Amino acid sequence: MNTLTVVHDFDLSGYTTFGFAQKAAHYVEVETDDQLADAVQLARDEHWPILPLGEGSNIVLTQDYNGLVIRQTGQRIEYVSLPENATTTDTHSIARTVNDKGTHSQTQANVETPIQTLTNAQTRTQTETKTQSLANAEKRVQSDSELQPDKPTQAMSRRMLVTAAAGVNWHTLVMDTVNKGLVGLENLSLIPGLVGAAPVQNIGAYGVELCDRFVSLKALHIQSGRWQTFTIDDCEFAYRDSLFKRHIGQYIIANVSFELGSHIKLQTGYGALNQYLDTHCVNQAPTAAIVSEAVCAIRRSKLPNPAALPNAGSFFHNPVIPAAQYTALTKEHPDMVGYRQPDGQYKVAAGWLIDHLGYKGYCHEGVGVHEHQALVLVKYAPATGSALLALANTIQTHVLRVFGITLSIEPRLI
Ligand code: FAD
Ligand code: EPU
């Protein structure tokens, strides 16, 4: 068994973006797959429930956690060139080879696969100590605005399999791929959090969801301690949803593989993105780097930086309602914002509903609604998770009464 440093009665206030002052009965950081397996074994032996924690940007702590909080710190990113004619089966099999190798010990983290490994960022695994890695992860949450796409540094193969460890900061992964000239993740720039959490709610923004670029992931089944590989068909991805969210607490994700490259078409159709590019990039054909910059600029103008104003992004899902209900509502509220879905239903902008009820800028007991984006609840002053939940419930009740629509909460509540 690897040596694990378990800290007891651990203060989690700096470990979620809302920053509520709750404690974990036990807390451990793990860098390798073997350490993760050992931590899970320890929790099983001690009958402790497990909470995998990334950057806490989608978790609201309303009470102490009476179990083991596990934080993954591995920083490996691996790039493997795919043959031009690789089939889905080939890609899965190559991803499995990368996964099987894993990071079973710190010293093996740099072992080359038999497959051509073009470049990687795993040197960070060796050069960053655990403490540095944690400090850097925290710095990344606080200073996302400093991360800007560079010019592409290296010509990459047309099709590339990119596998990132759960502990890699999501935006760092996006920038790493964009800087290498790889198309695919640019619309998902600046989403807070770690790679390991990204599949849990199938993160999405500006017309792209994680599942659009996903190949497979490797996860540990907590109850049995067995490693499993999940391909896209296994993950049950949907809007802000997946098997891992529906069966919360059953798996810990250790790494995630994506297929990226110049064969992927840039997605610039999302309203706000399209308008931005039309205004700011008039005589330039968009590239992944340009789209990434545009997405970062739009996000900074709309969403509060959690380091300055604690929040967890959208607090509610955008509800999907039947066409008949949408038609009836738009007769009464012609400016209501909704988007037709492929199945004929409508996804309604929850931000519009909450905004329409006058909540923008509202504040009570330290928590409130962001002044520019009504879907984002914020902590304006010292407050508790319970006060935040009370506000969320007030908004839900009000929206249901006026529009007959039930809003569901996006972040995980503890
Ligand atoms: P955490 O909040 O730490 O955890 C989230 C959930 O995942 C928890 O249930 C946790 O137990 C579980 N989990 C964490 N790691 C693992 C793992 N390795 N294995 C299994 N389960 C795990 N989301 C979007 O989809 N689109 C957006 O545009 C977006 N914008 C945001 C903007 C802001 C300002 C903020 C604060 C949040 C935003 N989010 C957005 C939500 C959030 O960034 C994502 O959900 C992100 O993936 C959460 O990552 P995290 O590391 O912080 O996860
Ligand atoms: N709107 C208002 N008032 C508001 C907020 C929004 O009228 O206060 C209207 C806007 O005018 C716009 C529409 O609602 O027409 C949609 O707003 P926006 O483009 O800001 O997107 P959103 O629906 O509020 C969703 C995601 C975000 C994601 C963006 C961009 C959900 C729950 N939220 O927000 O994801 O970044 O689209 O794709 O799907 C997150 O999940 O945490 C998150 C931030």
C-alpha cells in the first residue's frame, strides 16, 4: 500500500467556489491510480462514505461531510496520434491501451506507450510536488483570466487522442490543446473545475458538450475496487447529466480521453459567440484559438469570477417543457426566451424566468442573485449554505407559481 496522508477534521472552506465553512471528517490527496485505489480501500475498511472533490465549483456544502473527501492531483496529459482511417473500435482500443498503462506509481508516470506519443505535459507530474500542485490548482481557480491561448506551438496530427488525468484543471487542458492547434474543446474554455468532474454533468457551453468530443474514461468502482473503462454508450450523457451524476457515489473517474484535431468542424453558431465573432473578427477566418478567446471574453463579461464573488455558475438547469406549454406561455410573455429541441419540446432560459420576476441583484442574509445573470446565485457577504438553499427554494416556488415550471438545482448539495 502507498503511503497516504489522511487529515482529519479538515476545513473545506477554501475548497469550494462558494467557500462555505464546513469540514470533512477525513481528507486525502492522491496523485496516482494506485493511491486512489488505496484511499478507496481505506474508506471501505473504515466504512467511510467517499466524496470525490475537484475544485468544488459545482458543490454546495450545507453541512460537514462525515466521510472521506478525496482530491486527485495527477497532472498527466497524454497525446497519441490516431491513424487517419482509425475506426471507433480502433480509437477505443488505443484509448484502452493508454488507460491500462495509467499512472500506477509516480515513477511510472512517464513510461512511453508502444503507440507514438507525440508530446505530453506529464513532466508536470514529476516537477510539481503535491503541495505545489494544490497551490497551483487554487491559483488557477483564482486567476483564470491570466490564461490566454498562445499561438499554436506545434503542428499536430490531424486526429489526436488526448487523455488527461482527473486532477488536471479543465481550462488548462483546453488551453494546452488549443495551443497545439487542436480543434475540439475551444467552446468549453474557462469552465472552472477539474477534468475528473467534467463528465459528471457532461459540461457544456456555447454549442458544445463534453460528450461531443468524448472517447472514453477510466473509473474506479468504489464498492468493488475494480477499474472500469466507459465508452460514450456506457455514460448515458444528456444535458448536464450522466450515469455518474445519476449514480452519484459509485465511481471515481481517474482519466478522460477525447478525440481532437483538424477534422473537427469549429462550432460558431451559438448566438452570443456568432455575434462576437461577427463584430470582433471581421476579416479573420476563425481558428480554435480565436473561438477560445471569444468564448473567454463573453464568459468574463457575463459570469462573475468565483474568486471575486463566490458562486457555482448556473444554479438551476434550463427547464425543458412541452411545446403546448411553451406556446401558451409565450402568448402571455412574448419575450420569453426558449429554444426548440430536436424532440419538439422547448428548453426555456431559466435566467429569463428569474430575471422576469425581478431577482437580479437581490440579496438576503449574504446570498443573492447576480446583478447581470439571474441564473447565477452568489455569496455577497459571509453566509451559510442553508441561507443559499432557502433563497433557491424561494425562487423555485415563485417560478412554479407564476410560470408552472419546476426549476431543478444544478450543483451537488451536501
Ligand atoms: P466539483 O464541484 O468538485 O464536483 C462536482 C461533482 O462531481 C460532485 O458530485 C463531485 O463529487 C463529482 N466529482 C468530482 N470529481 C470527480 C471524479 N474524479 N470522479 C467522480 N466524481 C467526481 N458547467 C457547465 O457545464 N458549463 C458551464 O459553462 C459552466 N460554467 C461555470 C461557471 C462558473 C463561474 C462556475 C463557478 C461553474 C460553472 N460550471 C459550468 C459548473 C462547473 O464548473 C462544472 O460542473 C465543473 O465540471 C465542476 O468541476 P469541479 O472540479 O469543480 O467539480
Ligand atoms: N437571460 C435573461 N436574463 C438573465 C440571464 C439570461 O434574460 O438574467 C436570457 C439571455 O438574454 C439569453 C438567455 O437567457 O437570451 C440565455 O442566457 P445565456 O446565454 O447567458 O445562457 P444560460 O442559459 O443562462 C447556459 C448554461 C451555462 C453556459 C451558457 C453558455 C445552463 C444551466 N447554463 O446559461 O452553463 O455557460 O448557457 O452556453 O445550461 C453552468 O452550467 O454553470 C453554466 C454557466
